Amino acid sequence: MDISKLKAFLVCCEEMNYTKAAVRLFISRQALRQTIQSLETELGTTLFSNLRNRLSLTASGETVRNYAEELTRTYESMLMEVGAVQGKTLRLGISCSLLPFFSPELPGYLEEFGTAHPELPLELLSLTTDQTIEKVLSGELTAAILVMMDWDIPGIAADTICRFPFGVTFAETHRFSRKKQIGIEDLAGEKCVVWGSPELIMRPLYEELQKAGVQISVEVIPSAKTAFYLMENENRLMFEYTYPNTKQLQVERNSPLAGSAFSWSLTLIHKSQESILPLTLLKDFLIAKYDYITISRNIIPVS
């Protein structure tokens, strides 16, 4: 049983209102309803009766609440004790290449997590994507957060926090400005740029291009500022993500790749042979945070 379902259930018990409970959990009302329905299916019973948006516990719900309170207390105690036994600060690498543009909210979320869990001190290190992977593998970092495509990296365990739909950005003067949609075959012959993204985490896209017989040139640019300059002034095509409709564009245009199953993933990585339980708290906290801003940021939630 997923402990996060029990936690969501207990918040509903306190609020007796799905909307208020969803706000406390930083998730949508629909996502909360689905979580409760999933728990009811798993237990084979109805937990709440709902009359005019006011919840009340069924007899089964009362029983489950008693056990859920004890189980969640035990679970939290276990995580804290394990963290204390390990006796070390969580050294967390943050990718400074892609991440600031994909998720400017992350630093604030990590600060909130630190305030909520002072017993789990975080040491944050800003590194390139390559460095985060290298230092996790070497053991210099407990874990790292980066943006990548779905791909198995030997020795690395990856937990997806949320997804961003893959997109391409181009200047108003680019030939794509006249197209209603862009397919992978349209990329043929294009000069493309991507900033701070090593070949390893772009491999799914490169393999799909090769399979389709599409040849492009790709230059990895360390600086986002330089990448935008090349896109605007040299008509380069820039790989990034699909902008939300709320973003105001000036000199550039942005479009999803039609028929593409690709997406970028905001990912928490650590060594595959290690299981550091306090990271579960961090992962669940961030998943809830990003689920709450799904619509405004064009994010694909994983919950």
C-alpha cells in the first residue's frame, strides 16, 4: 500500500472537504479524488459519504482512520531514525544547465522542504548535468535533480517528479513559422542547438531521428544566452520544451513536435544499489508541489 494514499486520506478526515484538503496537499481536487478512489478500490470499501460537498466517514472509514494514523506515524518515525542512523547531510546536486529554465520554482520548493524537515539537512551544489551524474556515481553526491529524457543510465536509479512536453523553439523568420505543425521528418537538414544537455540524456531523440533516416546537425551550447542568440540571429532550431499558453513570446515561436512521444523529465537520481529512505520524503514532496502547478506551467504530472 502506498503510504501517500493514507496521508491524503487523513488530511481529508481533518478537512472533510475535498477542495480544502487538496489545497493543503498541493494537488488538484481531481487528483485527490482519484487517490481516495484508488484507496477505496484497494481496500474494497467506501471510506466517505459525500452530501453537498461535505464529507463524513463511513463505519469502514472510521476503522481505516485509526489504522492509518498509526501506520503513518510509524512510517515517519522509521524514516527519521534511518536518516539519523546514517548520520549524514543529504548532498544534493542541482543541474545548472537545463534546470533553471525548465523549473525556476525548484529552489523555493527545496527551501520549503528544508523548513518542513529540519532533521534532514540539505547541502545543495550547482553543477553541470554531466557533473551531477558523475558525482552521484562516485558517491560524492547523495542524489541529484536534473532534466533528462527517459533513458537508463548504468548504475543510476531515476525517479520522475514531473514531465515537460518536448518542443522546438525558432525565430519568427524561420521557415517553421509558416507551418501549423512540425513533425520529426521536418527536422531534416536543420542546424539545431541545445544548451547544457549532454548526448547521454538526449539519446532517445537521436535514436528516433536515426531510425527515421533524418539527418540534422546538433551543437551543444553551455550557455542558454548563447543558444537563444543563435536561434534568433542565425535561424538555428533550439530543442527545449513546449511552452504553456500563458507564456508571452516576443521574437521567438515555440511548437511541440507532432506525433512525438518524447518528453523531458524532472528527475531525482541516486546510485541504483543504494536506497536512502529520506529521499522518499523529498520525492513525494516535490511530486505534490509540481502537481499543484500543472496547468499554469504546462507540466505533465506523474501522480
